[in-house]
Amino acid sequence: MSKSLPHQPPMPDLPVRRVEEMGLKELERIRLILRGGSVIEWRRMHYTTWDEVDRFLRLSQIDPTRPHDEEWVRTVLSDAVEYLRKTFDYRVAEAVAHPNMIHDLFLLASGQIDKKYRKIACIVLKVMHVIQHIESRDLLFKIAVSEAELSQMVTDRVLAVMEEGRQKGLPIVEFSDSIKTRESTITKLIAKRDSTAAVVYDRTRFRVIVKDREDIIPTLYFLTQRLLPFNFLVPAQTENTLIRFKDLVKQFPNFKRYARQLHLDLDYEERELGSRNTFSGSTYKILNFVADVPIRLDAFLPPPEDDDRPRKARITLATCEFQIADEKTAVENERGENNHEAYKDRQRAVVLKRLSTGLVVPKKRRGDGA
């Protein structure tokens, strides 16, 4: 099958937002990244207009104007409603199960349309979120796309977005991409007891260095507007030793006014014991998170009108690691025990110890027989 450039749903042109212009919606999305949280814990959405929902769908690579995209979304919705009715005997209202437009479901979950349906609409969207992940993984098993091809497609998307950010004034002083080598993957799998090949998330990595610390939040939010739908953050895979959320809220009055409206209380991060990479230096600081980037695979599938598959998914999720820091911190991270080679030495020492435990052959004592 001949390959062509994947269809990209057209996106409206959006300016970079300053922190002072952000509100509750932006604060919740930023917090999700900073702590490595999950939208499954959320109690409501924050959409206020049809256009906002439309932008989110397009960011997720869903084009609402294409009939087959609409059909697939409604299939996922139907699956979610069936799951809730069959598993928990939920009485899902028809307004939620069969909205006039798919956009209405998000507005219902935000309390913008008939507030009595907000909770059940939120629950349905959470189940749809999980089903979408299952669909995206199943798609990869059923079509002939290699990991290298998928990695190139996601890299092309990220490069285009980063270049757009630069043109719009984001002070990105350094950007690089890399793919973890086979040797590095083996080392990581052995070094970390809880790692398996299925959860090595950082095979494709992107490093973003901005000018100053205060440039990090606008850069993060730009990514959630142009590349990473906020709900596709991979939970429990964030290492954040750079920005303390509580300090961020206190620093900006526009954030502080929403402190009582957050999904989780302001002290949540203080109570939650964060996991630090045990191989990093003691003064190493970074914002490191993992996210799923939605990628259309139209080039590997028959045209929609000739597609006779029972499931019509055409979008997969490419899992990537993002490392973000300011220029001053990036320089400090390369000094002393923080530098990358020292990190790798500590990691290799653990690997060697795990491999050799219990297998060290004792020296032969003098006089022992052959």
C-alpha cells in the first residue's frame, strides 16, 4: 500500500498564552503534568464553548467534519454506555448516550448544558478515554506499521509544533530528539525492578530547554494546545524536581483565586510521596513526563469508504518522553554527579550487581580436588 502524508485535522491558529492570562482550566491541565496525574480522578470538564470542544477533538486528531471520524467516536461512546449499563446498572440518560452532536457530551460534562447530566457525562467520558487507549493499541497489532515508522511520524509532529512555538515567540534555546538504543533499553529493564518491555516509555525522547524558569509554564501549555491533549498524559511517570505546584499557585493571583476549586486540594502534592529517579544526582532538577501523542494512520489503511473493518479506529497513540528545563538548570545538570555519564555509571553498577547476585563462583581452596 502506498504511503502518503497522514490527514491532519485543521487547527485554528492560537497565540502563546502568558501565565497571567491563564485560569482554572489551564491550571488543572498544568497540574496534571507537574504531578503525573490522571483525568480519571477529575470531577468535571472545563469547556465553555462549542469551539473549545472542537479544538480539543482536532488536537486529538479527530476531524468532526469527516463522517467516519464521527462514526468511530460514537462507537466508542456506545461501548462506554454499554459498559456502564451492563457492569454497574447505570441509567445513562439519552441526552448523554445519544447527543445531537458529539461536542454536546463535553459541554454536558462541563455543566454548560443541563447541569443534571454533568456527573454521568463525566463518567462516560472517563470510560471513553480508557476505551480509546484500548482501540489505539489494538490498531497497532492489526496493521503493518513498524516502531521506526511510528517514531518518525511522531517526531515529525513534535518538530513541527516546536518550530511553530519558536515562530510565535516561545524562547526555546535548545530542542533535540533521540531514540533509546537497544543497549540502553536492556540496561533500563534490568536496573529497574518494576520495568518490563511493555512499559519502557522513553524509547522516543524529546528535550526542550527554554531561556528562563518562568518560560516553562507557557511552553507546557502551548504543548497541550498544539500537540498533547491533556488527557493523554501517562499517569505516575512524571519526575518533577523543578516546579512546586503550591508555590506556582501562590505566585500568581490569577491562579490563587481558583485554589478552592481544584479537583484535588492544594496540599495534595505535599502529602503524596513523589518518586525520584534513584540514578540521578542529588541536585539534579528536571521536569520529565511521559505522554501519548495521537497519530493518524490513514496512510496504512484503506480509504474510509473501502474500510470493511468492524472497528473503524484510524488513530493510534505514540508514547514519548519529554524533558523540560530552563537554560541555567540545564547547565547545572551537566556538572559533577549530575552529568549523564555519572548517571549511566550508577545505573550500570546496579545492573551488574543484579546480574551477578548469587552467581559469584568462590575461589578454589588450595588442596581441593579437581
